[in-house]
Amino acid sequence: MVAASASAQGVMKFESENHDFGNVAEGTMATYEFKFKNTGNQPVIIANVQASCGCTTPDWTKTPVLPGKMGVIRAIYSSAGRPGVFSKTVTVTSNASEPSKVLSIKGSVLTKAEIKPTLTAAQLAQSPRLVLSKSVHDFGKFEAGQQPTARFTVKNTGKSPLLLGALTSNCFCVGYKETPAPIAPGQTAIIDLLYTQRQLGAASDVVTITSNDLNGDTKLTLKASIVRDLSGSSMVKESTSAVPFK
């Protein structure tokens, strides 16, 4: 009986344990599904999947995988802002005969300028296409320390889902208010950008929105006049002398 119970276990047999994405356009969410079959005689339950870095987001079959059935581990690598060669691992923890399984992904992230000449006209035609409702937003005057929001409408005029990636700027003062969801072909979405510029005076910051649009990244400009105190700047002076307060 002891021998029989010891042999009663699920077994994860993967179709492949390694995947090479090859060249990936920067801004693309490179995704690969590691498929496995339970060749054992008990259900396989995946307890956790841990990526080796925050740039890789894993997902997996959450329900028990019965004997003879298929399951999947999905690895998603965010290439935005990460040009160059990458090699990452995903560790799967389960109740299978091999309780800890390591899967690996690798590839080389190319900038849009590097990869565009290698693409065919048909490949470019199938790309998503990011179109902004405006390229400049002027906040006008606001106090230092405030975080005003700039609202833009984004339309995907391309042939595949549009994925917005990282925001880059020299001031490191712009971020998404909420993580943007994929935008289907022909659809529009509203994105809100938080602006945290604290330098006093006139500001004009160019922001680059990375995405999986193979035609290139999109730039926009945020302008503002940052003052120390709005109430102080709007006080009316009766003369050149200070107005006393009681």
C-alpha cells in the first residue's frame, strides 16, 4: 500500500522548457505559453509561479489539471525601455513529481529604429497604430507640489491590439494614473497622465510613450507655469508698499 500511494502523483510533461523569442521590437509584450500534459495518475495543482525579475509577468492554469489533460504556464516579458539581450527564468511550484520546475525565456530587444528596416510592408501593415487626440497639453499655472492630470484620447488605427508601455521623460515627472488596458483595432481609450514637476517657473517636458506600434514611439509635450503659492501670486496690491493684515 505504501508503494502504491507513493507512485500516485501527477507528472508535468512540457512540450518545451525553453523559448527563444529572437528579435523583439522594443515596447512589445513578448508572450509565450509553455504547455504541459499531466502524464501522471493524480491531478496537478500549481501552487505558484515566480519570475526571476519584475519585467516578466507569469500566469498559469489555476484549476487542477487532471490526468491526461493539458495545462499552461504563460510568460509575458515587457520589453519597454529594455533594449538589448535578455535571459529570464520562471519557476513553477506544484504538487507534481518534480515539485519545482524552471522554465526559461530569452531574446534580444531591438529599438524601433533597428527593427523597422527588417520588417516587410505586410508586417508593418499588421502593426497596431497609436494616434493621439493632441500632442500638447498646457496645464497653465499651478502650485509646486500639486499633481495635475493631463487627459488624452488614444485611438488604435492599426490591425492588431495596441499595448501602451513605459513613459519616459528627462524630468522623470510623468506617470500613468492607471495602467492602460490593451486597445483593440479601431477602438479608442482615455489615458490620464500625472504630472509631478516641482521646478518653479515655466516648464515644457517632452514625454515619449512606448508601445508595440512598430512604426515608432509617440511623443507629446506637457507645459505649465509652476508657482510657489497661487493665492500669493493673485493678491492685489494697493501700492508699492505692503498691505497690513490684522
